[in-house]
Amino acid sequence: MRLSRREKGEKYMATNQKAVTDALRTNWTATFKAFISSNFDTDVCQTAAGTFMFPVVDEAGEDRWVKVSVIIPKDANEEDGTDGYSLAREYQLKVDAAEERARKAKEKADSARAKKAAKSGLTAVEE
């Protein structure tokens, strides 16, 4: 099966884009690994392409691991909201909404507790 010029061009562009993406991932993975290794004096272990882990100690003195994955999205642009800034805004809206729900739930619980205390206070006085 022969490919048309257009199909050959598309195949070349896809191959070229993959190579560019792989190089970008490799570069940033190496940059992050070097930063962590030199600034935190710890071993950094490559566990997969674009993924590495390093040991840490938690507040309880237990050994733990941090896993970092460098991901280069294929499609990330402002027009459809898949760029980093748009996704960060969307995440912040979700965080803000969750905090607001928690605040309202706490207010409701506090109000119910206060009403119950007031009611039992009145009952105790009446008896």
C-alpha cells in the first residue's frame, strides 16, 4: 500500500513531533533530577521514561518515596482550555468550591450545636 504525499507528510510530522516531545521530556526529567539531587542531597532513581522517585522521611520519621512524572501533553492550548493556565484556574475553582462547601457545613453544624445547647439550657432551667 502506497502512501500519498499528504499521508507521508502527516506521518513525518507525527514522527517528528514524537521526537520533539521525547527530547523535551528527557531534558526536563534530567533538569528536575539534577535539581532534586543537588538541592536535597538525595538519590534520585529513574523508574520509567519521564518518571523518577526519591526517598524522603515523613514527620513520623518513616521512610517514604516521592514519585515525579514529567508528562508533555500532546494537545494543550488556550483555545480549548487544555493549557496549564486554564487547567490551573479550573482546579482552583474546584478547590474554592470545596472550601466553601466545607465552611457552610461547619456553620450549619455549629448552628445546630448552638441550638441544641440553647434548648438543653432552657430545659435545664425550666426543670
